[in-house]
Amino acid sequence: MEFANVGSADRIFRIVLGAILLALPFFTSVLGTGTLSIVSMVAGVVLILTGLFSFCPAYRVLGMRTTTEKV
């Protein structure tokens, strides 16, 4: 992908962490049912999407890349 800026290891990490954050409110009462639970789920969805699309807007703004693919 031309716009990809997230490498393979980073993608796997993002998808796994995103799935954990997304599922966490459903399997534990540590986060409760309030704002922290919603933030956890939103962060999980964002991490999963950035992992699936291999693109991180924050990386683009900061000029970072974890992929070795040519631009």
C-alpha cells in the first residue's frame, strides 16, 4: 500500500491490544460502566482499524514509519 506506515509487528501488536481493550469492559468490572469503559472500547476500535489498514494518522503527522515498504 502506498500510504502504509505501520509495519507487520506493529500491526499485530495493535490488533491484539485493540481486541483486548475492546473486550476488557465486557469481561471485568475494573473499568466499571462509565467513561473509562467507553474510552477503552474506542481506543480498541482505533487500534484495530489502524492495524487492519496499516495506516496511523499520528505516525503521518509525526513523520514516523514502522514499515520498510517503499513510499
